[in-house]
Amino acid sequence: LEDDGNFINKDWTSSDSYWQQHIRALPEDYDILILCGEPGRFIKGERITDNLFLGQHSRATDMYMISQKGARNMLRSIPFLACISFQMNHATDKRGKKWWHARPEFTPRTIDMKTFHVEPPMSNQVGPNGTRAQSTYDLWLPKS
């Protein structure tokens, strides 16, 4: 959880909570579970349950869970090429679709990487002024 992350769902412990539903449905061989993002903004990917998707992209990183397999896969994706959300996308997509495409030496050596996400998300970012569910980048820029 990032320092500007905000828990949307307050119930994490009851057996039928939104969180517990995802944990039960998550395949054992998952690498990363993205729990944040702006609702409806991202491609959902392959539907696993009504709210769990194999999206193969990071969406955002204010709240995510990574398995031991996922941590090893992220280490296999070194050298880090950018911020963690871009690196997750790079590690998940061995074909390389963006700026690393022309650099074969940066092809990640990941093994069967699986990145899931929930929709709607369980977390969003909160800016210093309390603004929620949007990019906080502009909120941190000095006012001129």
C-alpha cells in the first residue's frame, strides 16, 4: 500500500467480504494481484469471476499483493527500466510492446507471469487535498 493509498472497502475479515472472495478465486499460480485503480478505466482482460480479471497489466500500484513466485519473476525482469507499474507490465509481457521493444537485451526472463486485478478496485489514491480516485500527479505540482 502506497502512502497515498486509501482503502475503499472497510470489511476485510468477514468470510464473504469482497477481499475474501478474491482470495478464494485467485489461482495458486498468480504472480501479482492489483487491488487499485480508477474504476472502469482499464481493459479488464480475461474474466475469472464477476470482479476478478487476468488483465496482464498493472493499472496502478497504490495497492497490490505479490506472491513469492511473483517476487522471483520481478527479480528476473531486472534491470529495472522505469517505475514499478511499468516494470510490472514489462515483466508480464515477454513480447515487449512499448519502448523496450527495440532493446532485446531487456527482454524479461519471467516464467509464466500472471497479473490479475479486481474491478471495482479496493483502493484508490488520495491527494493532499483529499481528492480521490484520480491521478494525484497534478495535485503535487507547485501552483504558479
